[in-house]
Amino acid sequence: MRPKLRLDELNKALLIAAGVCYLASFVLSKFTTVSTVFRILFAAAAIFLAIRLFAGNPAARNNENMKFLTGVTAVKEFFQKIFRPSSGAQRPAAPQTSGGLLDKWKRQWHEYRTYRYLICPQCAQRLRVPRGKGKIRVTCTKCRNQFIAKS
């Protein structure tokens, strides 16, 4: 039986590093020695990624991943200590919901099964109508234009 290909955090980091090295080798292709170094780094990251993906022994791969995460956590904590504001300066508390575009999209995604979003043909206002009611007459809340739409 073939082992599952697991894309853990170390594999993701290797994939990103390989992609960055590959792009850097193209951007710096004018400088042959620097470009060659980035190509070698790309090859090394790609080979190590392939070995980790296709090798057996998931316990060893898990240990490697845990060591990587321990190192990343240590680096993050180091930089948090450096850039943390002094104890006298308090940051204002962030609001629970920002009410931004991301929150709006999340709400619409959760309402996708019960509502349908339409656009008014006259003023381009976005309208929400209940889903599954057949053809209905929709009145725009902004310009009071009425049109027929399938819900």
C-alpha cells in the first residue's frame, strides 16, 4: 500500500522556499553566479521535498516537522520580544468584529443556501432575496426599480 502524501508545515515551507528560489533565479538571470546559486537552492529544496513526500516512516517525518515547528516558534517568540511595545504603552483593544469586507463575505458564504444575491439592472445595488421561490418580482431598495428574477 502506498503511503499518503502529507503536506505538513515543513513541506509547505520547502515548497514556498523552492518557489522563491525558482523565481529569484529568473529575476536575477543577468547575474550568472547568483542565478546559479538560486537554481542549486531550488534543486536542493525540491529534492528534499520529494524525499519527504514519498518516504515512508511517518513517525520520523512527524519528528522532523515537530523540530521545524519548535524552531519557527522560537524565532517568532524572539521577534515578539524585540518588537513588543513597552509595558507603559498599552495598545487599544481591537473590536471583536471589524465589519470589513471579509466579514461581509463570510456572512454571505454562510447565507448562500438560503439566500440569493442579485444586482439591480438600473442602479447596480446588490439585493438579497430568498432562494427557491421561483420567479419573483424584486423591488430595489435604492431606486425602487421593479424587475422579475428567478430566486
